[in-house]
Amino acid sequence: MSSKSKGSNAERELLHKFWSTGKWCAIRSAGSGSMKYPGPDLLAGNLARRMSIECKSSKSNKIYLTNEDIAQLNQFSKVFDARPWFAVKFFRKDWLFVSIEDLEKTPKGYAIGLKEAELKGLSFEELISY
């Protein structure tokens, strides 16, 4: 399975998690990151909140994000009036939601390790409840 299809499957998994709550809806933006306009992987919301979500999954214990990932998510979120989140999924772990402020700045962009994500991130249940 290609890394692109693995990423698409991960996005779909998260999309279904939002819908399965009965209180949240979500839509996947196919082709996000490959068009000239900024767009997150998922938009999720309910009557009270809107979120723009960039999804990343990895078999390693660290996930890397480019400066462009951050800039595009911030740009879209500001115009759409949505809270930006990075949804990260490490191998055999549940989804965690990390804010941009909690990412580690690197010379080429940003990163988040498994341990940091577990300490600073929110679980799916925490994210949808606050």
C-alpha cells in the first residue's frame, strides 16, 4: 500500500470517528496539500465549534511537519474561523490532537514525538468534549 493511500485511509478513519459521535460532522478534503489553495485534510464541527485538521500518521516515534503545512493550516483556519489542529497517529496508538503551539521547531519545519504528543496532546474524546 502506498504512503498516499495509507494517509487517505487514516483520514477516513478519523472522519468516521467524528460522524460516529452523533454530535459532530466532518468532511475530508481530497487532494489537500496538492492544490494551489490552502486546505486542511478534514473539517469537523458542530453547532458550537469548527476545526480544521491536518492529519499525519507514522510508524516511527516522531512526526515531521513542514513550514508550509503550518502556514497553510493557519491561513485557512483564520479565514474559515476554525481552530487549527494537527491530528497525529503513531503506530498502534490512538489519535492525538496537537495544537501548533505545542510543536517543536526544527531547522526544516516542526516535529512532534510520541512522548510529547501523549503529554501535550488531547485524545479524541477530550477534543470533542471541551
